[in-house]
Amino acid sequence: MKYRILHIIDSLAIGGTERQTVLNLSALDQTRFENFLCYLSPAHDLVDDVRNLGIQVSCLGINGKKEWLSGIIQLMRFIKNMKIDLVHTNLFEADVLGGIAARLSGIPVISTLTSAADKDLQFLRELHLNRYKLGLARYLRRTSQKLCHSRFIAVSGQVKESWIHRLGINEERIIVIPRAVSRSFLQSESSFVANEARTELSLDSSYPILLNVGRLIPQKGQKHILQAMPSILEHFNRAKLLIAGEGPIRGELEKLVEDLNLKDVVTFLGTSKQIKRLLIASDIFVLPSLSEGMPGALLEAAALGKPCIASDIESVREIIEDGESGLLVASGSPQALAQAVIRLGSNKEEVQKMGQHAHDTILNKFLIDKTIKKLESVYTQILSSLTA
């Protein structure tokens, strides 16, 4: 029997959850599952990637909470017309609208939990969020998840524990399935690709080239690597920092670059689909995050054998072993970041060993070939129980 799965996500903008969803769709067994994708808001960066998989993809065009009711009705119609067997939601609005639509349609729904349960509260002040609106949004999500969702997939052990202890979700309802990388991503590229990318970015004589990938939001900690750059430049006067991503604090970060006199050192690349190319062109990957669910960019950097410097936080420790497959530093510490960059930039033999260890870790634990089997098992368990 071939099951029909509807995947619902907030948008198809370029982001970790969005890219992981597309990767999952590419890897699911097509002889057992027929997949459909609905995205709520009109951000279409990855839509062609989905269509190229031969998967029907639809945008509901939801703009704000005033259109939530319309979205729920549209989803219920889609579920009925396409005879969907199971709904899988990703991110906030998809959890609420997709959860309600599935529950009212009488079919099971599961949710992927991509961040710790209390993450938003840590950064209210820096993002200037309305505490009451955020509280209402969190209440709606928690309520819909408790009433509508039968199972949850946490992207890391840390995410799982936070939802169990802070929101009281039964442990038996949550399984950990980490983010992953594709085997094709591991395929080596010629040195020409790296040289070409460096030339395009005017980096031919630069060393070390540091790369950070992530949304420009407070919890990603980009300001700390910016604050570390003056110390790094004292040891490596040709050092450069590339930051790939967009977000609400870009203006603040650009102002910090100006204040630190780093205009010729730091390049903001904006949203990019060429992450592998950027990784190949760089010397060290830096993840100064204060909070992460499961950093997909770190997985990809490790997969390519790049030396990684990352904040010493729980989810990162599930990927990087300090001193073996990378360096873990105190979160929020520009001084610790600078010292780590100087250490790796000065020791190419250590860099090579760490890069190989990181690559081996990805091969052993984080390939899509392995994680997709766990996801298929969750689908099958839920759907089999309905027909038993």
C-alpha cells in the first residue's frame, strides 16, 4: 500500500528547516510514500527544488493571522481532495494551521520540533518582540500540538528534553531524528572550484577565510565573531569573514562592522544557495550561536572536512567533539573565538586531523540514508496502527 503524506511548512525561503524538508522529500521511498507539499507564505526560493523531485507543491498565500481560518479551510479541502493519510508539519504556523486542519479532517499529524521550547524568550529584548503577542503565539502552538499532534520529531536530544521538561509533552510521543546531509553533498570538488570562488569574492590573497552561515538574528551570535575580528587581524592581517544569511539585525551588524573599522574585512553575502561553494572557498567555519536546535550548516561544514569552531552548547556537542573534530568555545565570548581562530589558523596539521574526524562523524551518524529510515519508520508505525 502506498501512503499519501502531506508536508506543511511556513514557507520555502532558504533556511535550515526548509532545506532539510526538501532533502527528506528527495530521500523518502517513493514506492511506499506519495508526497505532497503545501507552504503557507509566499517565499518561493526552494519551490523549483521540490518540483524537480516530481512532487506536487502548492502555496496557500497566507499573509498574517487574519488569514489563518482561510488557510485551515484550504488545507482541509486539500486533505480531502487528495485523500491524504498523514500530515507532517514544520515550523510555527504550519504546526497550528496544519495541526487543526488534520485533526478536523480526522487524520494523524506529526510535528518536527526544530528548536528548544523556550528559545524565543531568551531574545525578546534584542528582537524587540511584543511579549504578550509572543506569549499568545506560544500558547496557540502548544495547545494545537497537545490536542492535535500524535507524535513529535525532535532534531536533537537537547530539543527533545526541553519540550518534555518545559512543556510537559510525554516522552513516548517524541523521537529524535537529527538533521542530515546528503551523500552527494560529500562528493569532492576540484581545487579549481575553490580558486574560482575565491577569485569571485576577491579573496585570492586572504588567509584565513572565515565563514558563518545563519539567519541574522540575536541567537546566532554573529556580533561576537565580529567583535573577535580585531584580535584575529593582529595575528592574520589578511583574514576575511564571510557571513551568509539574512535577518532583522543585519543593520545592527553592519553598524558594528563600521564601528570596528572592518568594512574591508567583512562581507555580508545575503541569502545564498551556494553554501557548498562557500564552504569549499573558506578555511574555517565559525558558528558563534547562543542557541541552536541542530545546526545544519555545521553538519555541512563538518561533512566537507572543514575545521569548525562552534559555541559550547548542548546541540553542538551532539556533533562536535572538542579538540577532536573541532573546537568548542564559551558562547558569547569574542576572546574565546579569536583564540580558537588563531590556534587553527596557525596549525594546519591539527586542522587536517580535525577536519577528517568531523567528516567521519557525519558519515557515521548524520547521513540522510540513515535518518530517513527513522522517519519512514515513524510514518509506518502511525499509519499501520490505523489499519490494524
